[in-house]
Amino acid sequence: VDDVVQETLARVLAARGRLNEDELAPYAVVTARNLMTTLWQTEDRRRRHNHRLIEVDAPVRPDEQVIAEEERSLVNRALAELSPRDREILVAHEVEGADTAALARRWNSTPAAVAAQLARARAKLRVEYLVALEGAELPTTQCRPILRALSAGDRRRQQELDARDHLLRCPFCARLAELLFEHRPASRPSDKTVRVEGDADVVAARRLGRDLASELGFSATDRTIIATAISEIARNIVGFAERGELVMSVVEESGERGLRIVARDAGPGIADLQLAQQDGYSTYGGMGLGLPGCRRLMDEFDITSEIGKGTTVTMTKWRRPRAGPS
Ligand SMILES: [Zn+2]
């Protein structure tokens, strides 16, 4: 009982910013109900699969291929439910790797407008993916617009559609609402987190950094500088710590805005920070700029490391007002 209450409170608090006050209680009810179901299923699965605990780090998993195939077909089905415009922007950004500045030029729009449209398209895709995952038809015509409003955190629309009432009466939407909020980071909404485990994540981190920099109005040169520092740090994580995360956030100090990147890993740590920050020292293969390069590129750079525990790098680039006649 304690676990369910604690977990329910944690989830309600995490979703608080995205729901109306009077939706909190119904949301808590459906969350607790879903948690009970999940707990029961987990217990049951553990009992049936007890023997599997012996297979620690099973090297080959023949089901991985099947899972990847299934995942692809789910995403395809979800994409098919979106409008051509939403599909186009998601594919251009996520698959072709175009950043918001490039997309704004292509569609004669602004990076901020493109970013907003991307966010809406992602919110819809999340819903369609979960619907495909459930493998069932939506029970009512109200379900889709309500789920989309919940996914986008659009509180005005939630109220218009009376999402509160619907969540209590529609078990399908109650379940999906729980899944929609499950993957939401509890951090500030402007924070963007990228898990870094492989080369593809380095690319994703760099692209996200470039996007945020362009939304903040950084010059093309600064956007490249920021992207370079990010990929350097992310590659360090992949090469040395194997996995970690990058959190990027917009910061503001005395009227100046900037982009802050915090890179954390749980790797072996760096024994000699002084040495690691000297020119010519590169932590992986001697190819890149290394930490000294990042320090030079960014306005602020700080590193802390603990042997056997991990390393945290915090770096910030400030957006300077463009110099010119005033
Ligand atoms: Zn529904």
C-alpha cells in the first residue's frame, strides 16, 4: 500500500504542471488503479519467470530481431495516422537529420515555429504509437483528440474536451494516459535530456544542441561551435564510460541568455584532471579536440570527476548581443 501511495504521489506531482487542478484527483485515481494492475502483473511474471534470473547477461537473444521488426511496424502504423505535413516534418528532422533552422528556411518559417510544430507532431506520434501498441481500436471518437491534448500538455484543450470526465469513464484512455506520462522527465520542461550509449546518440545530441542554439538565436558560427563541443563530450562518454546522459537547458543571467550542457556518466572517472585538460591530451584515440578544445569553445567549462564513480562536465555558451552600430 505504501509503495502504491508513494508512487502515485510521485507521478501526480510529475504530471501536475500539465494538468488542470481539478484533473489531479481523477488522474491520481487512474494512476493508482493502473499501478495496482501493473504490480499484480509484475508479481505474476516474476513467479512464472523465476528461472530466467539465472541467465545473467545472456549474450544472444534471438527475440531481439523480432522485437526490432515489431517496433518498426508500430512506428510505421503510427506515422500513417498523422497528417502528411506532420509526417514530413518528423521524417525530415528525425530521419534526414535536418535541424530546425534548415527546416525553417525550407518552409519559409521561423525556427521557433518549426520547433512548435515538431513538438505537436511528436505529441500526436506518441499517442498513435501507444494506440498501435495496444492493438485495439479507440473505443470512442472523443478518445483521440483527448489523448492528443494530454500528450501535448495542452490544458486549454483538455478543459474544452472535458478530459477529466473522460479519463474516469474510459478505461482505455486511462491506461494510455498513464503510459503517456510515464516517460515524461520530471525536470523542467525546457530541459532536454539525451541518453548517450552509442554513435547514433552522439548524432542526436549534436542535432538537439544545434536546434536549441538556433531557437535561442545563436549565430551560425556559434551553433557549429556548440554542436562541436557537444559531440566531443558525447563521444568521450561513448568511448570511455559507455553510457551517460546530456542535459541541455536554456539559462538566463542578468538579461543574457545561454545554453548550458551538463554531461554525466557513470564511467571510470578521470585520474588526472589537470593532465586531461592540457592541450594535446585526448581521452580517446587522439582524434578530436578533447577537453581543452571544449574549454576553449565554450564560455564556461567545469569538470568534476571521481575515480570509479563517474565524471560530470558542465559547460555554457552565452548569446552575445550582436555587435554593430547602435
Ligand atoms: Zn477514451
